[in-house]
Amino acid sequence: MQNTTREQYNIITVKNIDDETFYFKVDGQPYSINGGETRNFPKFMANLAVKHLIDRLLIKKDQEGRLLSNKNERAALAEQIVVGEQDYAVAVVPTDQEIVEEINDSDIDSVLDRKKEETFIPAPQPDFQVQVTNDAGATTITADATITEEKPKKKSKKEEVKKKDEFVGLKVPPRAEMMKHAQYVLKMNIDDPKTKSGLAKLSDEELYLELGMHN
């Protein structure tokens, strides 16, 4: 029975049972197996190597060549020369669909699928702050985009007296000069409606203290 094309590429382990180096050619290319050496060849090459090695051994045994056609002699030598055979495994070529599925099945997808089974974690809040000054001059810092305003607390009589004491002997510069200080030194946007309204409700003394010009 003839070998299939795929079987021709099975790997055959061949042993040179002679004590001399054996030479053979395949498509004009020379190959050699040292005496007692074992080498691997594709089956189509091993067929030639085994045939010619058996011929050489039989001629050494009978120079007249009468043993060359003796099937039993040839089979006995072949049994010693051919050590084994390994199947030629043809690589499986993936289809276009399998390639696409392999690409789509990424590490990210597997992580996201696993995350879906875990406990839901609220999305992190934006990391920014909003500063708001209400009509009474109270300032609120909030960590999200929702602007809140604090209601001014009613001052006690002691606080009102203390506030009045702060203004005793207090000399303040012209209001226009304080507004320039706020704009150019403190980098305040005095044209902002809320800021402008808040500053306008302060007296000159309160504005002076609010801008920290007394320090």
C-alpha cells in the first residue's frame, strides 16, 4: 500500500548498524550516518537510506549480490535499522471566525465578566471643590458640583460687642483701593455677581478685615 502524502513526512529513526559511515543522496544532496549512529529523517528520505544501507550490507555479506532480492534477509536487516516512527502532526489552521473570537476574548473582557459577579461599588465622586460665598459673607466648601449655602448664624450680644470692638481705632484705606487689593493681590473675581454682591454688603471696616489687610 502506498503511503499518503502526510505519512511521507513522518519522522523515521534510522540506525546505521554497520561499523562504517554510510552515505546516500536525496535529490542530489548528500547525507551521512556514522557507524553505529542513530539519526532522524522524514519517511521519504528514510526509505532511500534504509534501502541503500540494506543493499550495502547484503553485498558485504555476498559480493555476488544474490541476497539483494532475498525478502527474509532484507526484512531481518530492516528490523535492526528502523528504530521507530513518529507521526507527522499537521498544525491546525484556525478559521477566520476562531481568530476573531480569540481576539475578542481579551483579558479586559474576562475581568469585566468577573467584576459583574462582585458586589456593586458606587462610582467615585468627582475630585474637585466649589467655594461659595452667600449673601451674608459665609463661605462653604463642598466636594461635589452641588452648591450649598450656609444660613448665617444669629450672633450673640457678646459677639456683636466683640465685632464692634474690632473697628475701634481701625483706619481703613479707600474702598476702591481695597477692591484693587482683592482683584490684583488676592486674585478675586470681583466682577462675579455673587462675589460682587457679597462684598458690597460689607462695610468698609468689614471689607478691610475680610480681605486680611489688617495683618
